[in-house]
Amino acid sequence: MSIIENKSIWLFHGSGGRFASAVFTSVDKAEAWIRKYKLDGILTEYPLDVGVYDWSIENGIFDIKKEEHTTSIFIQKFTSAGQEHFHYENGKREE
């Protein structure tokens, strides 16, 4: 199930890559591409039209505990393990 029904995308970050190398509308499409090229990396679901920081707070995944958690430096680097994600090695999903 998606983070927000029909309001999310899947980004693939290849191992060692600095930026996402692909964006998909479904896990099936992403995995077909990952298998085709036998890629290593992480496929992560991202909500549309909201930052992960705000989404994590709104969904009770992250609580602001320190003043530094409200700074732009913190927010611009924020990611959440609460986002659905899958790891791949040689094109195969790790279980």
C-alpha cells in the first residue's frame, strides 16, 4: 500500500550514487528496470507535494525533540526509515 494512495512515487538510489537515478509510479515498474540492469541500491517511496520531514511529523513517525530539529540544515537533509523502501543487490530484492 502506498504512503498516500495514488500520491507517491518511487525513487531508486543506486549504491554509491549521490542522486536518484530513476523515478517510477509503481514498484513493479521499478523492479523490472532494476532486474534488467542487475542494479544494487534502494527503492524508496516518497509522498508527493509534501516534504518527508513534514510527512513524518504528520504521521507520527518523527517527533521534534531538539531545537536543531527545526533548522533548515536539519530539514534539508532529513530522511525517514518510516518510508517504505526495499534494498536490492544484483537486481534482486533482499528479504
